[in-house]
Amino acid sequence: MTSGPLRGFRDYLPPDAGARSELRRRMRAGARRAGYVELEVPCVESFELYQRKSGEGIAAETWHFLDKGDRPVALVPEQTPSLARIFVERGKSEPLPVKWFTVSKSWRYEEPQAGRTREFQQFNLDILGVPGLEAELDLLATASLLLDEAGAKGLYAFRLNDRAVAEGLGRLFGAAEPGRFFRAVDRYRKTSTAEFAGELQAAGVPAERTGEVAELLRGAGDGIPPAEAPAFLADLEHRGFDAPAKEGVARLVRLLGLLERVGLSDRIVYDPTVVRGLAYYTSSVFEAFARTGDGRSVFGGGRYDHLIELFGGPPTPAAGLALGDQTLEALLRDAGRWPEGEPPLDAYVVLARPELVPEGLALVERLRRAGVSADGDLLGRSLSRQLREAARRKARRALILGLREASPGAVIERDLATGAQRELAPGAL
């Protein structure tokens, strides 16, 4: 028998389990405030969903196996294909736009590392049926609300790009393999100059032009603010962008302008290294990243306009993002903003004499039914030990039954922060 969880898996004990639950509660409330409704999907799907719909990277990382009917199935590695399947099944009955959120566990068989486990939870936001940039605007504004509600205000920023712009860059510099070019650009900040040049050449970029690509990305720094991005993008166009890439520039400039209009310009940059690896992204792509520390990615997403059609549904524009629990936890812990856990009890019922157990249990039940969080001693401890337990549980007050100095049937209420106490008639509780 193993002495702990399997490699790549975690136990979440109190108070961390309660803290995680509290974060989900806050983000659920924020999503509902923004008009999203909750969707719940299975944890096992047909492996074929990921072989064809998520690209080779995700399919290679799935926990897949044959079920008892010899059907290839997989533990869900991400939620978007499930969402697309559901939309196709009932799309005709869903008035547009559809705004769904999911809070689900996912599994990927990849090498565990800091901030990345093989089992994790994701908070997903998706909009279907909106062809314009209003979808991206709503997603990013809502994501900002959720992160702020979770306690991360001021700790993050959004990096934006457009796949058409990224593809245009590849064509501009002669890349013959867009996928390899994307991987090289995505790894720009993580590789040496020589390694980056080698990866570009493997994508088909001539050796004499790899320096130009590196210089361009170096000029973008850690991201270009909205006010400066149009000039940077205009320079790219003048280098010889083709028509699809110019359309991507126009979309990107408009999106940056919209986000600036709604007051998010303080947390947005244009970043040409953001390309997103999944095969189904079609235009806008974005990530959130930590402003401090190692600048880790907090979430990713983008537009996937053709995915519904791949499932046999009608042409349906769509966009979404996925926020992982591990990255959010690291962001909040590094900033000292991790929640305390379960909220403290409002009341802890303390018994002065053992024979009062039935009366104490009845009081606890009455308080709970009235909407008050309450608990009491179940181990027959002494009065002093019960009071210590109430303090350990961070109860706001102790309700003490059976003290000799109290009137018959009365309860002594003690404020556990100040020590002040008063006598209450039973009906006053």
C-alpha cells in the first residue's frame, strides 16, 4: 500500500481544501454576475474527441484506456471538446449567445512540476454565437472580474495576440512549418539565442533571418501597452504582411481599443510570442500572466470558430478560456493572499455539565436550522477544554449552557475575541 497520493496528484487538507472551495465560490458568483450559467460535463469521454479535436499535444497527454466494451475512452484533459459536443447535441434549442462556465477536474499524463500536476481543476468560460470581438471583450472583462474576486487584483496582466498575425510573421520570415514556428516563438523567453535560432531554422526560417525575428521579439519586451501597439503592428504591416495578416492586425488593434474603452488598459499588452498551441484556435489568442516573480502564465484562451463544425454542428463562432487552480494558487500564495480556509463558526455550544448533552445538541440543531453556523462538543470534554476548542475553531462566540451563576434555562453568550459576556434567554437565540 502506498503511503501517499500517486505521483502528480495532491491531497488537499483543511484549511487549504476550504480555501480552494472559497475561491471557487467567489469565481462562480462573479461568472453568474456576468451572465454565464454553469454547465457540468462528464469526467470520461471518447478518446476520439481529443485525437481529432485538440491536436496531437493534448491527445498524447491523455489518460486513455479501453473500457469493458473495448471502446477507447479518456479521462477529460480539457473541457472545450465536451462543451462543443453538448452544443451540437442541443444547439438548435439554445438561444444565442450561449455563455457557459464549468468548474471541473481534468487529467493530463505529463511530467509533474511546480504549478502543474496530473490532476487539476479548471474554471472555464465560453461564449458561443458571437462573431465579433464583443466575445473576447466579455471574456477578458469577466476573467478580470473573477481574478479580482479571487484576490489577485493588481497581480496579473493579459497578453494578447492574433493567430493570423502570428502566421503572417511566419510567412514573412519564410517559415515552412507554422506549427514549429509557433513552438519556437512560444519558447522565445525560455531558450538561449542559439537554441532559438536553431528552432527557427527547423521551422524553415533561413539562417540569415533568424536574427531579425529575435530582434523583433526583443523589441516587444515583456509586452507592448495598448497605446503603443498600433505603431508596432503598423511597422509589421510595412515589412510586407499579406492580406490575412493585415486582417489580423485590424482585429487586434480594435480589440485593444475596446478593452481600453472599458477600463482594462492597465492590465493589457500586445505580445507577439503568445500563439497558443491547441489546433482549434482561429484568430484572437490570449493569456494572463503574473506581473511579478517568474511571470508564469495564469490562464490561456482564444477564439475557436470552426470547432463546432468539426463536431457536425452548424457554423458557430466561439471563444473561451481556462483558468487552472494550480497557477492561481501559486499567484495568490506568492503575494500572501491565499484565503484562510473555511469561514469561522458563528457559535460553539459549550456545556457546563455532561447531563446537558441532549439540550446542547438541540440548541446546535436549532441554530443551524436558523441559518447560523454552529457546532458543539461531541467528546464529553471539560468546560475549559470546550472553550479552548471553540477558540481553536475560531468561533465568534461561545454559548454556554448550565453555568450556576446564570438564571434557570438561560444561556451565557461569551464573545471569544473580547471576553465580554451577557445572559440570554433561550428565545433570544
